[in-house]
Amino acid sequence: MPNTGYKVDPKTRFSSRVENYIKYRPSYPNEIIPFLIKQEILKKDSKIADIGSGTGILSELFLKNGNIVYGIEPNDDMRRASENFLKKYSNFMSIKGSAESTNLRELSIDLITAGQAFHWFMLNETKTEFRRILKPKGYVILIWNNRRKYGTNFSSDYEQFILKYGTDYKEVRKNEKNVDKFFKYNKATFYNYQELNFESLKGRLLSTSYIPQEESANFIQMLNELKELYNKHQKNGLIRIEYDTEIYFGQLN
């Protein structure tokens, strides 16, 4: 069945997926923090702007380290979810803003982080804004979980499943190359994974912005095929999704 491509505003495309996003998106490896400290990029008193902070998954990694984190998120539903998720952290500040207009003070930030949302940033406007808010010698760190598309039978079959049903999946994958246009960086990679039962696998799938929702004509067919995929590959009731957590870090020129 061919996909029907469509355009969705990146600032609103996750509104209907917040609940699944909170429950089923993978977190980030804790090893990232000591790595950044060893690289002399992150300090205990570093003030961080997490751009496109979503439900707060990436923000929490730095909040646990004791850093002050400003979560910048344009989507009201996602931002409210992060405020609830991170309410126990007094060092979290939630701000309505975007990569192109953060509403932060000039030269106020030591470190800018961004996760998956970076794929949707307007590069020129974002770079101008990042230069404005970063202190001299401040760093930009882009971090995301890149699902392994091959290497295991499940990974290969799941990738073909996503290619079949993902409405603008190929366009999203192209956007991943934007980092090369944005800045000169060093890169590090960490292993990450999720072990999911069928309900969790379904929730993980439905948290993705390019996957059809309940009102779509092929929604039931998609879930039936997901169930077949799960039954084919599950071991002791679980499926493992493997990721390469990629970190791109550098300073803006």
C-alpha cells in the first residue's frame, strides 16, 4: 500500500501523541553525563537550554546532575506534560518558545541541548538565536536515539513495516542530515535499548509523528500487522528495540 505524504507543522505534530510519548519513548543512557564532564563541556553549575524539550525526557538527564535547565517548547500539550513530569525538580524552568525564538536573555546559557526536535529547526534562524543566548565558548549538544534499522531480523522487518505505514518517514530521515549543515562537531555513540511487550510496542509505534492514527483507514490493518510482527519475533513476551544514542557536540562558528 503506497504512502500518502502530508505536511504537518512540526510545532503541533505531536499534540495528539503526548500520552504515548511520555510512556513509551526511550530515555537516554546515564553514561552521557560523565562523558560530557570528562570532555570539560558540562559542569555542575552549567545553565542549560533544552530546545524543543517536549515531555522532558532529555531535560531530566541534566536535572538529575543538578543543572538548571530551561525547557523551551512551543507545543502547549508537550510543555504541560513536561511540567507535570518534571515537577519534582525545582531546577527546571518551563518556557514557551522555539529554537528560532527562545525568549531567553542574551548571553545567559552555558550549554544548549536538543533532541529529536532538531530535525525540524529552521537552521539559519536557529543558529542566529543560539549565538545570541550562548555565553562565549558555550557548547551546542545534539542528542537523539537512532533506532537500529538492521542487524537483527526484528530490526529489518520493523524498518520495512515503518516504510510501509510511515506517512512522511522518508522526509524525516532526510532531515537527520541537517546537523552537517549546522556546525562542525565531534560525535560519540552509546548503546541503548527498550524491551517491550505488545502494548508497549504499540504505544512506542503510536508515539511517532509519521504513523497513522485511529481515524486513518489503514489503522486496524497496521495494528494487525504489528501484532503479526510481534508474534514472529517476541521472546518470552518481549521485543527488543535497539538504538545508537548519538551525540553531536561543538561550538558555533
